[in-house]
Amino acid sequence: MFTIEHEFDCTVVTLVDDGPAPLQEDVAVNAFAECITVEQYDPRTDEVVRVTLSMAQLRDLGAALNLPEGSYTLATRATPAVG
């Protein structure tokens, strides 16, 4: 199960582990204009752990989920010149 909420400066997707036990803590994905953060509460340390991904890292992660083992570099599209 997951939820989607639109905040002032980001979109928050919360992933709820509703499978068979043992269950993991909810994961919150915060999508900002310049980066993505992934947060999960760690009950062992009683702290929220946060990982920040750049938009390029997020693009690479999305591509990696559909590729076989190996090392890759994604080509970027050239932005047309204006003027």
C-alpha cells in the first residue's frame, strides 16, 4: 500500500509494508524540484535515516532497475539552443 500527498514544496509518497511478517517501517519518498529524499525510521537507533539522491542519480536508479548486471553510462539529451 502507498499514499501520495502534495505538499507546498514537494510530493511525498509513503510506502507501507503490508506484506507478511516481519514488516519493515514505512518509507517516505520526498520529491523536490532539485533532489529526492528517502526516509525510514530505524527502531534500533530511534532515528529517521535519510538518503538524498540527485535527479541524475534517480534517473540512473530507474534505468538500473530494468538492466542486467554491468556498468553503464546513460546518454543525456542535448537541450536545443534558444535564439
